[in-house]
Amino acid sequence: MSSAYGDAYAVKMTSGVLVTCDSAAKQILLHLDSMRDGPYKFMIRDVDETHIMIKREYVEEIKELLQDELEKNTYIQDPNM
């Protein structure tokens, strides 16, 4: 079966990295992606509750950004107490 656009069964493939994380980390990643415009967005697909697909070239940057965000939300007890 063919159409004006070629094969009716054509498949679009995108290369990326499947990230597995807890729901809190995923929400941070979704927020970070929403703050970016156009080609600077890193998320390809929101797969399910604990997985997202991201562009391969952003892996190291995303690791650093996520670590920074998680450290902001981590309680550190004052050693003088």
C-alpha cells in the first residue's frame, strides 16, 4: 500500500537514551526541559512513570543539572548541632 507520502507503513526512528528514574527526578527533568526552547530541548518522549527518552548529546549536561537540582533539595544537618 502506498500513499502520496511514500510507504504507508513507514516508521520514524529517533536515536536517544532511555533514562530510568524515580517520579520526583522525572518531574525535575520535565521541568528543566520545559524551560528550554526549540532545538535546545533534550526530551524526545515521556515514556511512562519512571522513563523518559532524551537526546544522546545532552546526557552529561542533564546529569549535572539534575545533580544540582537534587542537591538544592537535600537537607544537610549542621555539624555544630
